Amino acid sequence: MHLAEQSCWSLMQPDALPDEPRPDAGPVVALDRIHMAFGNRPVFQSLSCCFARGRISVILGGSGSGKTTILRLIGGLVRPASGSVLVDGQDVTRLSSHELKLMRHKLGMTFQGGALLDSYSVFDNVALPLREHRGCDERSVADKVHAILKAVDVADADNLLPGELSGGMLRRVALARAIIRKPDVLLCDEPFSGLDPISIRRMATLLMDINRRLGMTMIVVSHDIHSTMRMADRVLLLLNGRILEGTPAELRQSKDADAAEFFMDGLDSQPERGR
């Protein structure tokens, strides 16, 4: 992996952040008293949480706890019955279709499984967000696509189709597509699902490097406790309709019985991985 090559990152954001301690930052995303249900099944009852600018926040919880729903709320893909979803001060729940489209320029998202277009080459998949933005000529598109593919270590995959990629390569291409327009916030839905331990470590390292070099806020949903606890600045744990928040160390040492059981079961069910 060659993330230290400033030439690759400079095409994305010339003022990349140095690797040094980051100052405290206020929230860039905040959910306030969210009530939501799917049919007769309640998902959230007065859920409130916030996500700090420039940090990596990880959302953990059991299946059906609403982890991915939080990402969909932030992106305006679903709307709550009541409550507000603030992204950089804008209430997503009150935006018109046009305003929502403009707000989404601040967001990038990687979907579970990658969600690449099967009939498009790697190059064309990654170029798609740029081509949708008028005023970006093909020479500029090509330069930016080649730079970001090199940065995520898939520089030789331009002409391959998604079906020809390994699982790890597919996730890195999907990540390249999500960040090529330099979003303020990156939403990651299960970025490690189905990957082998080496690919998981590689992907986690890549996300941490992007966060630290570009200052990109990240909100990550995952079932992989080992990797996400290692990369997180803050963890939100959804448990039986409740939410616990804290640093990885604070949650590991929590006296809450449900939290202790969650981490014990999760760690017991996953193979230990080296740091």
C-alpha cells in the first residue's frame, strides 16, 4: 500500500492533514430524538447521538438493531416518524428533493458488498461520480481516477469488471468511488463483510490513513469487533433499544451487563488477529 505517496493524495485534497494529534471537534452529524418503525416493528424510540468532525465513529450492535438504518437516515434515504437529522447544520428531514441532492455532495457511502455496476469497468465505476458533475472534462476525470486507484492500491485494475476482482479489491474500488469527490463525511456499511483477515486489516488501515491524511469524518457500521474497535475514536453500541457511547476502552470496561455480554460473545466468535 502506498498511501504515503503525496502525489496521489494531492489530486484529491492539496491540504492533506499531517499525521499529528487532532484537536477536539464538534459534531458534524447529529440525530435528535429519532422515532422510527418499519410497519409495526419499532426501530428507534427517541434515539439521540452525534458524530464528531474528523473522527472515526463506529456503530456496533446485533442484527436488526438499526445500525444501517442510522446511515440511511443520515443520507436521507429514509425518514423518521419524528426527530431531526442534522448534517453540517442542515436538517435532512426537512430538505426538498433538490436540497437533499445538494446536501448529499457532502457525503460518500460504501455499501455492503460494494454495489459496483457489473457492466462497468473499474475505471468507469470510479469515474461515475465525476461524470455526473458537469464541468469536469475527461482529461481531469482520468487523472483523478488514476490517482485515487493508485492511492487505494488497485492501480492496474482500470479495465477489469467487478466480477473479475477479489473481495478485497472490490471493496477498495468501491471506497475509491465513494471518496473521489472529497466528501466531508464517509458512511461505510459493513466494509469488512466477507473478507479474509488479511484483507480486513488492509481495509481498516486504509480507512484510518484516509481519515488521518484527509481529515475525513467516518461513520462505520460493522460486525467485526476486533478491527472496528482498533480503528475507532468513538463507539456507539446499540443494545435492546438503548445506546451506549464511549471510547473503545471505556466500552470494553463498561459495567453494563448487556455491553459486557456483547463484547464477550463477539470476541469469542471471532479469530484473534494480530495488530
